[in-house]
Amino acid sequence: MKTLNFKAFLAVFLTIFMLGTTFLAGCITFTQSPEATDTPTATTPINTDWTPPINIGTATQLPSIADVVALVKPSVVAISTEVTTYDFFNRPFTQEGAGSGWVIDPDGIIVTNNHVVEGANTITVTTDNGDIYNADINSIFTDPLNDLAIIKIDATGLPALRRGTASDLRVGDWVIAIGNALGQGIRATEGIVSRQGVSLQVDYNQTLYDLIETSAAINPGNSGGPLVNLAGEVIGITSAKIASVGVEGMGYAISIDTATPIIEELVTKGYVTRPWLGVLLYPVDQIAIVQFDLKVDHGVLITQVVADSPAYAAGLQRGDVIVKIGGENVTSIEELTQVLHAAPIGEPLEIRYYRGDTEYITTAIPIESPRPQQG
């Protein structure tokens, strides 16, 4: 009996001993001495004489944007328009619009965008000091091709803005856009010049060139307002219409260098003269190739020739495809227009074109573009 009890006791003891050993083995962590784990360090420093760069203070402070705004804002105007449009059932209703402009001459000459005033029945100009003028519709002169317009109001002694030079701008230069943003009063946004010499197609048949791209916010209502440098000089004319087809987060302005000669003609003549051939054009695409059975797959198609025009005198006909003008290859209406508008009025202009599958060369002499019809 004692023997059995002893064996049972021994078995229990051994079991407890083994469990305890296993438990301890699971809890014990073995470590190495510090000497075995430390990464060796360099004994020679890089440069014992080195010191951190000296803090010389901030860079030269920029002129206060608030000072620039205070200088320019009195010359910026809010423009309100009313346009008659038609609903789905062809019923007329009045649509209100808002834009901006700026005083270029103390005697009431205002610069804005063509699309701000286009088709307007009434145009109201509100100056920064709250004076309100109703512009005479017959005193609105426009250039739709470059989206520019002149408004003449019956006022004198207005504060006119100074004109700068866009060609002096550099990418990164600070600029300020001031205008009637969202139709809620004159306000300012700041940014930098992001790109220069930008071209953007804003409509099917309209491309604007030599644009200034800026990070300054250009919102609806800003159209026609000035883009100024830190000296308060106008270096561009902002356009929300262009911003809507451009890069998100970027605004665009028509370069003052491009706009100035157009503004001058609108003021002095009431319209802009350009070299004129007297043709209607259509790009050579697959539709044109099929419809007109064209034998050439590039260039610009003539769809109409005005009687007694330079194109008519040069022998050009409907269905001809112009592929080169003034020594420049052309593949779009925009390219042809650029070359034509750069050509001198009254000077011979060589034109290469296809009639059927035969290439011809002729010479046209551009004349001054006809004066646009009023009303």
C-alpha cells in the first residue's frame, strides 16, 4: 500500500516539475551583453570646425499688396448688364450679367471684355465711389476676335490706371487681379505668373493668344478687370471665360501688349482693321474629306469666296484647300488666321493650295477688313 502511494506521489511530483520547467522556459528571456549588440561608431568626426549656417534674417520684404490694391481699386468699375434671351418655348426673358472694367482715360473710357457686354440691352457702370452711369449702347466698341471692348460713359476726372509691359514679366512674379468677382463688389486676389505666351481655344472658331496664366483666382464677374503688377500697372485683362476652359485653379489674362493696339483702334476708329482675304474657312477633317471628296487630308478648306475680294482676284474657289500661306504650313483655321493677321495690308501674300489632287500657287494682296455692321 505504501509502495503504491509513493509511486503516485512521485508521478505527481515529476508532472509538476516538468510543467514548472516549461513555464519558466517560456518566460525567461535571454539577452546578450551590450558589447555584442552596439553598432560600432566612427572615431573621427566629419568636420570639427563646422557650424550651422548663419541666420541672416528674412529676405527683402515684398511691397504691401494692400498698398497696391488701394492704389488700383478706385480705377476699377463694376459692370451690370441685361440681355434678352429666350426659353425653351421661345418666350423672351431678361437675363442679368456682371463683369468688370477699368478706367484707361479720365474722360470716361472703360476697358472690359467683349463677352461682358455682348448682346446687352442695357449696361450700367458703377465706380468705386458708388457713382452709377448708364452707358449708351451706341458708345460700345468691340473686338470679338480678341474678346475686348471699350465702353464710353459720360464722366470726367476719373482715376485712370497706368499701363505696364507684359514682356517684362517673369514666371514667379507677383500679380493681383481686381474685379467684381461673383457680381458682389470689387475685391482682390493675389497670385504669381505661372506661364506666359499661352494659347487657348475658347470657342469652336476662336483661339486667344499671348495669354498670361496666373495662380490668382479669376471668378465669374472678374472678366474685364485688370491684372496688375506690384507697381499698380496693368499688365493684363482678366477673363473668366478663358479660365473656364483652361487648367483648374489657374486664371488667364489677355496680355496688355497684345491688347493695347486693339484698344487704341477701338478708341480712335471704333473698330479694328486687319488684313482681309474674303474667304470663309473650315478645317480639313474626316467630315470635310467625305462631304467634299477631298484628295488632301490636311490644310484649311475654302467654303465661300466673297465676290471682288482679294481671294476672288487671286483665283481661289470654293472647295480649294489652302496648305501654305506666307511661307508657313497651315493645318488649322487658327494657324492661317495668325499668319494672315501678321501680314502687311497691301503686300503680296503667296498661297499654296490644292484643287482636287493638283497643287497650285497663287498670290493674293490682303486689303483692310471691312468695317463691321452696326446694330
